[in-house]
Amino acid sequence: MKRTVQTLYRSVFALAVVGSLSFGAVEAFGVTLPGKDAARPWCDPVKCNVQCGGYGICQNNVCLCY
């Protein structure tokens, strides 16, 4: 009986480890949909610097010049 419980414990532990590693891999290599990225507002720091003629910073998708 003890051996059966120990085998069951090891199997559940191994399944939990594999599940957590799988979830981490999915999150690490996950790809966002291009439509969602293109639709959201975005401030380009390089264009912001050029537009300001010096130092500009993007804050809340708006270019602030200093």
C-alpha cells in the first residue's frame, strides 16, 4: 500500500513539474495577434526625439518635449 501511494505521489509531482514548465514555455514563446498590436496607439521614441529637436520622451502614447 505504501508503495502505491509513493508512486502516485511521484506521478502527481512529475505531472505538476511538467505542467508548470509547459505553461512557462507557452508564455515565453507566445505570439500576440498582429491586428491588436497595430490597432493600439504607439509612440516611437526616435521620431519623438526628431520631432522635439532634441530630447523627447513618450508618456501615455504622447510625445513630451524637454
